[in-house]
Amino acid sequence: MSVRVCLDEEKSRIVVECIGQVVRREAGWAAERVSELLRSQPVSGILIDANQVEEQNSPTLSSEMISSFLLAMESTAPIAYVRPARWTQAYYNRVLNAIQDSRAPHLAMFDEIDAATDWLRNAAAGNAITG
């Protein structure tokens, strides 16, 4: 499976790691697993590390999977999304334009994981979020 969902070492953050080609079924499974963890664990945020994801056949497919994931979340936990390094800027821009309607105010997009984790740390501000 090219998607893994787990808690970080401190069990304070949900980490979604994606590698290679991600299909809708895997994205759906990830959304279900994240929702389960949000309901059962006091977490401060969600880190989606998609740095190693490949381009899909179209930006539309990528944006549909991201939008579906966001719509499935029933929490206002901060979500930091690390964009795939293999996506061209044009591909990434098309994905961003397509997900504008489903982008939650608690979602931030990043080019690097360090910036994403720093943002999550600041967004959480020490307050645990429960599902």
C-alpha cells in the first residue's frame, strides 16, 4: 500500500505518508483511518506527507482525491499538507485551483516537511484537539 496512517512518536499528531501512485481506494482508506484516530485519540493536528507522490494522469484526479479527503474530515484539527516534490508548478497550481472550494481554513500547504511541522506546532498552540 502506498499510503500509511499512524500517530507520531509522541502520539500527539496523525501522520499520513504517501509514496508513488496513490489510488482513490487508498485515499479513501486513509480518510477513514484518520477519522477513526481523530475520534479515539487526543491529537493536535494532521500531517500529510505527500512529498514522494507521483503525478496522476491529471491534476483533476489529484484534486478530487484531496477534496474528498478534506470533505471526509469531521474535525477542525489543523492539517498541514506537504506537496509532492515531483509535481511541476503548473500541475500543482491546477490542483490548488481545483480544490479552492473544499479547502478548509485549517489547511495549509507546504513545500517542505519542516515548515509543515513548525506550522502544526504553532497552530496547535499546546491545545489538544479531540475528534
